[in-house]
Amino acid sequence: ERLLSSVYWLIQNKAFFLFVVLEYIQYLCYNDYHGRWDIMADNHSKEVRSMNMSHIRSTNSKPEETVRKFLFSKGLRYRKNVKTMPGKPDIVLRKYKTVVFVNGCFWHRHECEKFHWPLSNTEYWYKKINNNAERDKRNIAELQNEGWNVLVIWGCELQKGVRDTNLSNLYNSIIANLNSSS
């Protein structure tokens, strides 16, 4: 009987301990912004993370090159990263009065499964990423006020399974803008 009560006490306390651990994990990993679980702990040292971040390019990224090669293969000619325009669009097609932004899901807060809020240095990242998203909205509004057709293609839309469809849709949107303006 004494053994049975000890086992019963142990089971109760283990259950309570397990409950506390699970609540803590939920507190750390549940993303209120998206209403889903996000686990993205930083498993690199500061030096390694710094080196990785320094290698992220702001222009001529792989997704940008993919979009540019596709548009060029379709016969479209464009300018890259025009500094005189709001937001410095990745691709500017003057003939079609269209600009294209090729946005990374993380840096521009795309609401897709690729975007996760970092768990370390959260205050910095919330501010940084939210400021990026607000600046994107301002730049798009300014370009539209100037009469430009603004198209955004996201990094997740350039994944292997959906790339061809999304690039074709992008091309059709650009061509449609020429037909509607003439």
C-alpha cells in the first residue's frame, strides 16, 4: 500500500511536471502573429551568424536572377535596381510601365509557411521586419500614385513545384498591363 501511494504520488508529480514543461514550450514557440507553432532557435554562435548574415545579398539574389532570366527569355527588356525610383525596384519595365519586386519571405514578412519569427533577439527582429513591411507598403503606394503597375513575386512562389506557373502568371500580368494602357 505504501508503494502504491508512492507510485501514485510520482505519477501525479510527473504529470504536473510534464504539463509545466509543455506550457513553457508553448510559451516559447507559439507564434501569435500567425496562430501557429514556430520553432526557429538560433543554433549558431554570434560569429557564425554574423558571417552568414554578411553573405546575404541585397541585389542579384538567386530568386531575382531566376525571374530576370525568365523575363529575358520571353523577350522582355528591363532595367535592374533603378535607384531613382521609390523602393529601388528589382526589375523596371518602362515600356510596360511595370515594376517587379522579388521579395524574400523572411525579410518582407510574407504570410506563408516559410516565414517564422526568430526566437532570439526578438525585439530587434520584430522592429526590423515590421519596418521593412511598412516601407514596402509606402513604396508600393508611391509607385502606384506615379502610375506604375507594381508586381511582387515572393521567394516561396519560386520553389520548384510552382515556379513555372507563377513566372507565367507574372509574364501575363506584365503583358496585360501593356494591352490595358494602349
